[in-house]
Amino acid sequence: MPFPFYLQILGSGSAIPRNNKNHTSQLLVYNNKYFLIDCGEGTQHQLQKFKINFQRIDQIFISHLHGDHYLGLAGLISTMNLLGRVKPLQIYGPPGIKEVIDLHFSIAKARSAFEIQFISTQDKEKKLICEVKDVNVYSFPLKHKIPTTGFLFEAGSNWRKMIPEKLEKYEVPKHLRAGIAAGKDYTRENGEVIPNEELTLPPPEKRRYAFCSDTAYFESLSEKIGCSLNLMYHEATFIEEDKKSAKEKYHTTAAQAAKQALNTGAEKLLIGHLSNKYPNEELSLKEAREVFKETYIAEEGEKYEI
Ligand SMILES: [Zn+2]
């Protein structure tokens, strides 16, 4: 059985928050490991509302430094500190994020008791930035007014699946089995080499989620991501009749977001960051579904299996 791998939406609103529409933030969970993606204002309240033990978050990924994507960070760090956190926290984000957070704590004459490690992202090319417990995280470039990256999460074990009948047939000793699962061949006492492929099956296909934060539409996104996806989140601030505004403001329309899901070979698309100017979300959903049927609105509190 693969480990549970899911995304929980904490905030999916656009720049001006509304009742029940919070600033961008998402929790990604794989095998009990928690990752936070963006941390708009109000994120710590959302974490509490959904009864998520936020001290379990050890890595936070920030897409860009527009306030609606990171202004909750200083508050969340302060609360983690007040609640006695000691283990380190890693924050991945564009250059400048360390400066902003350091400035806040220096003016407030506050100091966190735990170590905060800042890791700068770059918006030029796809890059592996974090490897933890069978999860690889890559940043990839987006096209916004300021440096912005998306994040690709790839999760799954590298262990090959052993075939019990074959292990028995070739009398593979128990103490060598971890090596076999890792891909080694087995040499019998008589010198005969049993190739690993005879003893094992390949590990299950990795599962992948890509978070595409604020961005204009651009053709090469699927190339930048570089793999197919089980789940994609893409902003969809505007609808097609406001395509011009989308371009000027470096945002995307619902139809364009759907096109990106199609180009990337995603199984399922979540859209969010919808502008408040539209009376209901159905307009965006309908528009996106005409291009990519498996589109859903990213609903706050909802969990999506990956
Ligand atoms: Zn933005």
C-alpha cells in the first residue's frame, strides 16, 4: 500500500481576502511528513481551524514576495516559538525573504529559540531544492511581476518490490534482502549471479503534485515542469473576457490554466486565486472545464488525494 499523499487547501483567495476566502496557503502531507506551501496572512488561523498540528511542519515553500503569499509567515514563526518549538525550520523562497523576516524580528527585539534556515530559490530553471523522506521538491520558474517560482513535489519509495517466490526459489538469505530491495544482484554460493530483475519488480511509480502560483500564461511551462502530474494547482485569477488584464497583470485566465493542465498531462487540476470581481466561481469552472474536464475549484479545508 502506498503511503497517504494529499493536499489540503488552507487559503485559495486572491489579493483581497473575503469571508471564507483566505490568502494562498496549502498543506501537503506525505507519509505523515508536513510541507507548507505559501503562507498568506491568516494561515496560522486556518491551520488551527482545520486542527493541523503545525509544529510538524519543518519545510515552508514561498512562491514569491507579494504579501498575499507570505505575510502570514512572521506570525506563524512567532506562534511556533511561543509554543516552545526547538527543532529547526527550513524556509525556501526568493532572495529577500530572509531580510524581511530578520527585519521584523530585529525591530520587534524578538528572537526565535529555534533555528531558521533560509534557502534561496531562483526563477531561471527547474532545480531540485529539497530531499526529505522519499519526497523530492523542485522549484521551477513562473512568469510574474517579481521573481516567482512554482514547486513540484515528487513522492514515493525507491525500494524495489521483492517477489517472495523468487527469494525462496534462490534461497536468498534474510540479511541480504535490504540490498536486493535497493537494486543489488544476488550471488549464490556456487557463484551464479541472479540479476535483480529476476527477484524484484520496479518500485511503484512516483506521484507528483505541482503548485503553480501567480503567473502569466506561457507556452513552456510544461517543459519547465518536465514530467506528467497526478495533480496540478494553477492560479486562474481572470476569465477569458478579461484576457488582456490577465496579460498586463501577469496572471492567468481559467481557460489558460486548463490549457496548462492539458499541456502538462495532469490527471486533475485545481484552480484558485479567482478575482473577487466575478459574482460566482461557476464562470471560471465552466470555462476551464471546456478545455480540461477534470478541473475543480480549490476549496478551503478540502483534502485532495494525489
Ligand atoms: Zn503575486
